[in-house]
Amino acid sequence: MMLFIISLISFIAIHMAPNSFFAAGELNPNITKESLEHLKTIYGLDKPLYIQYLSWMKSILSLDFGISFASGKPVKDEILSRIGITLIINIISMLFIFALSVYLGIKAALKQDSFLDKALKQFSLISFAIPSFYLALLLILIFSVKFQWFPISGLHSLEPKSGIDYYLDEAWHLVLPIFVMVFGGIGSLAMYIRSLTIDILKSDYIFFAKARGIEGKRLFKKYIIPNLSPPIITILGLSLPGLIGGSVILESIFSINGMGLLFYQSALSRDYPVIMGILIISAFLTLLGNMIADLILLKLNPHFKRSV
């Protein structure tokens, strides 16, 4: 039901936006009005909005996302051709973000007002303050233009490579985009985990555990980690749609032909089938991520399971 509501609101909002895919053709004196009407008939845009929506929903049930206005290819093929690189970038970035955030957040909480704690606070402010597009352009100017250590854009060098060199070349092209994503995501998450850990350390059960002589690794393993796991799992579930959506800004700046760039180009050209295809997949993954997180939390918390 929730997916239906999301799809309906998204469909109406997109079609109510000014201009359309045929706006450029309407300004072209060489294209007749009859030709434009014929194209709209082919794509079903001449029908009432509710008919278009019902027809689209019927196709979605059979996993048919329609035909892209811009390329003339099936939307499913467009998504499948770009989803691989987006998954690679976002999965690697997410692993770094969560691993470093959990480690730094817990360390800073255990050693409040230490050098690490103060450094994390300053880093978090910088991470908040610097926009990702500005940092990306700055890194390109310094490390790609000035020092020429990293490629400016794209996924592969002009000279064709094969074997292991092909993948090493691709990995070298992804260093800067992944660094920008990690830099922008680690500050807020690390501070959030630090705050959660401090709240846990101030709780009554930690006080009584210490009174019973539980310290060090045993305290960390039996009390801190179990109480820190639920919010982390919830955030992981909510991060699932980002694996598909990608980063629109970064993929555009670094000319990475992924899902983010596809969504950006489709939004500019009002390519309705592609936009709706990506939105419905993202909405489905959001609901799926929430459900998986709830199931994991239900498994980890037997008391909650009994109360339900």
C-alpha cells in the first residue's frame, strides 16, 4: 500500500512539472504539430493522466518499466547497464563510512575530551561545512590538474587495457569519487555513534555492571555493542536505497556513467519512464531496507519478540 501511495504521488508530481520531453521539439520550426501529436500518441501521453498511471502500474507488475524517451531502449536495460558501477562505488563507500564511523565514534566516546574526541568534532564540522561538489572540484584541481596523480573523470584511460590492468585502472579512477563520498558521510555518522555511546555509558545498567566489576572488553562486548547495534542496523537499512540511487552530483562531476548520472540526465530531459523506474526501485528498496532492519532487530531482541 505504501509503495502504491509513493508511486502515485511521484507520478503526479513528475507529470505536473513544467515542460515535457517534447518541449524542445515544440520550439523547432521544422517539426510539425501533427508529428508531435503522433509521438505523444505513440508514448501514450495523449491520454488522461489516470489512464497513463494505470497503464504504467500494469506494466510495472510485470517488471516492465517502459521505453526511454531519450534512447528508445527499454528502461530496464538502461538501468541494468549502469547499476553495476553505482553499486561498486556505493558499497565500497558505505563499508568505509560505517567501519570508520563506528570505530571513531566509540573511541571518542570512551575517551571524552581527549585529542581524538576533539579532532573528531573538528573533522565533523569540516565534513558538514564543505559541500561534496566543492570538495570534488578542489580535489580534481589539486590531484588531477596540478599534480596529475589521479584521472580527471571517467572510468578508464584512453589507452585500452586488459586483464588485471583493466580493473586496476578502473579502481584508480574511483579513488577520488569514493574519497569524497566517505569524507562527506563519515563526520555526521561518527558523531551520531559517539552521542549514542555516551548515552549508553551514562545509563543505569552500565553503572551497575561496573559496580559488579565488569570492565574492559567484557563491558564493551556485553553491554555497549548490543545496545549500539539497533540504531546502526536501522541506519544500514535506510542506506539501502542509496546503493541504487547513487550520487547524482559526484557522478555528474566525475563523468561516471552510473545511476546518479542517468537520473540527472533523465530529469533534465523529462524522460518520465526512466525517472519513474528509478524512483519506484528506490521506494521499494526503502521499504525493503526498513523491513530487513526490523526483522534483524526482532531477531536480536528476544524480549521485544515476546512482547509482540
